[in-house]
Amino acid sequence: MHYGDHALSAAAADDPGTYLNLPSYDPWYRAPEGWEAEKPGTVLKIRQHAYNMTPIPIANVKDTFQVLFRSTNSQENATWGVTTVFIPKKSHCDGVSNCTQAIVSYQLPYDTSCLDASPSFGLQWGEPYGEIGQSLGRGWWVSVPDFEGPLASYGASIVAGFITIDSIRAVIKVAASEYGLQNARAGLWGYSNGASATEAAVEFAPKYAPELKLAGAAIGGLTPSLISSGPLLGGTQVAGLLVQGIIGVTSQYPEQRKYIVSRLKPEGPYNATEFFWASYMSGWQSLLYYSYVNVFEYFIGGKADLETPELSAMFLREGTLGYFGLPNTTIFMYHAIEDDMTPIEETDGVVKRFCDQGANILYHRNQWGGHNDELTNGRQRSLDFFGHIFDGTTVLDVPATGCQTVDLKFMQDPSKPIA
């Protein structure tokens, strides 16, 4: 999946003064002095009224703010992150005392190693799928973290999981200190690469943030293994994801990045300069540019250059989900049986591994459509899942304990609005 390419067009805005600057040029998008000494989840900065609300085409939003917070990178050293929070026109807790405000931490798949294509910047021009507006329409706050972090580490699940958790910690603190909401509670939602961040977060949370009591998580189109799925992308319509992933993951591993650079061809039709152009592209732009390109042609030794023990260990560490820890929150997992980007058998394995250890999961295996189809087909069920965990509705039959796997055949009726 990908995020729209309007994220790089700030200079073309009619009135650029009303919009945030690109993150790489935005003075606010920097950690303050001494930030490394703070604990993960500490609020470092708040930007109130972050977006110009007059032209924003996201439904049901009243206001926005952004939070910059301390977090942890893939080497378990200090880093920081940013999240953008959308406040609904009619909040779940408006006029209600002692209310538990629901917050959806929405991990938008932006699929790029370009910092300037991060959601905190691009969402000024709207959202790609409508899921933020639909969540706001139910009265829930929505927090959208730049979960790839300040290095735009696309594909690096460890830093993505930590930043996602710390974004929730930070937003809950701001909800209390700035908005008087003392009982906010968060659920997580992610599809495709957003699912990887979400899944890593729920695995890390019990040990990394034991004080954080998550309401639940909706995880769709998961890629549990970069080792098996990554090579399948080369030469396909989505080959750009492989280029972005190599750049993104190695941003967390300097020695592996040096090796990659040393093995790229210096000249010819497939050269190092063209390979790293991806780091200036949005996810959508890179999909177009590298479509059907044999990515291994960029390397002197071809595919073998990406199969060294050091790189294999890196991709195994970053991209093998289901082994970091056991989630202690309710999960709705959904996946297309005919997913053409990430085999369902791998998600089956993750679900089985968790369920054998006592997890609480509702798992939908959809017989209709592929990877991109399930993004839409799973949307209403995901919203209904959050209705279950936040509001107590029973549209979706979620088991109280244990696991339930359901094979279904569902295609979202395009004439029926999702809400």
C-alpha cells in the first residue's frame, strides 16, 4: 500500500504560509536540546492548531495538534517521533463527565524512505482512504504517527513499533494535560505496512510499556516476513517497495548501509544514483518510477548481494513478526486468502503462534479479492471492531477470550457507505 504523492507539493500551494513546511525544513520538526535524557513517551513539544482547517478535506474534524515525543530506535537507543492528532467535531466525551475518550492510533502506510512524505505533512491535503474521517465520525480521536521516525525507516518494524507505542503514551498525556481527559484509552489500526507497525507495537507493549492498557488492535494485510516477501517484489508492479525497503531498513543499520552503497553499480542504466532517488519520492511516486524494474540489476552481484549473512540477519531481525512478544490486548486480524503481496500462510502462522499461547484474536480470512481489495473490504469490519472495544456494540462477533478463525467471502458494496 502507499500514501499519496501530493505530500511533496508544498511549494506549489497558493498560500504556503497557511501550510506546514516540509519536515526537513520545519524548525518545529526537530528534537529540543537534551531530549535524549528523557524517558520514552515523554512529550517534548506540542503544536496546537497544526493544520489550516479551512481547506482540509478530511471529514468530521474540528481541530488538530501535533506532538513531538521521545522514543526508541531499532538499536534500542534514543530517538524521537511525531504524531498528528485529529479531534472530531463531536467527540465521544463531549458533555460527559468521567468519560473514557477513545483514541484510534492509525498507522497509515506511507511506504517511503523520504521524510518529507511523512503523514504529519501530507495529511494537510486530505487522507487517502477516508478512514480518519470515518473514525472521527464515531466520536473517536485519531492519532496518526510518523512511525518510520526521523530517518524515514520504511520496513524497519522495531523502530516503528516503539514509535507507535510512544506516540500513544504522549497523546494520552496531552489529552489529560491540555484537554482535561483523564481516562483516554487507545486502540491501534494498521493495514499493510501500517499493520507491521501495529503488530510490532502490540508485541512490544507488554514489556516496553506495561502501564499502557490498550483497548485492542485491528491488523490487516500483514507482512510477517520481509525475508520471504521482499524478494517476491522485484520485477513486479510494486518493485518500488523493495527499493524503499532496502533504503529504509538500512537507515537503522549504518554498517549494512555502507555495504549496500558499496555493492550498487556506479554507472550504467541501473546505478546507485538512480537507486537512491527513491529517498526523495513518496511511496506512490516510487511505485510508478520503479514499476516492473528488476531491482537486483542495481547490484554488482545481483540478488546474491542482498543475501549476505549480515543483511539476512538484519532483515530477519526487523522483518520477522510474531516472535517479539505475546500481545495482551484483543486483536482483529484480517487478510485476503488470495493476497498477492504477502502470503496468507505466514499470517496464519502468526495467529496460530499467538493463539497457542493464549492470545485473544478474531481472525477473518477473506476469500474475495487480493491485498489492495482487502484494504477496502476490511474497513467496515475494522470500524465495527473498534465500536465493540470502545462503545460496546456487538456488530462484530469478537470472542471474549481465546481465538476464533472465520473464513468468509465478503466484498464491500460500493453503493453502501462505510461509517
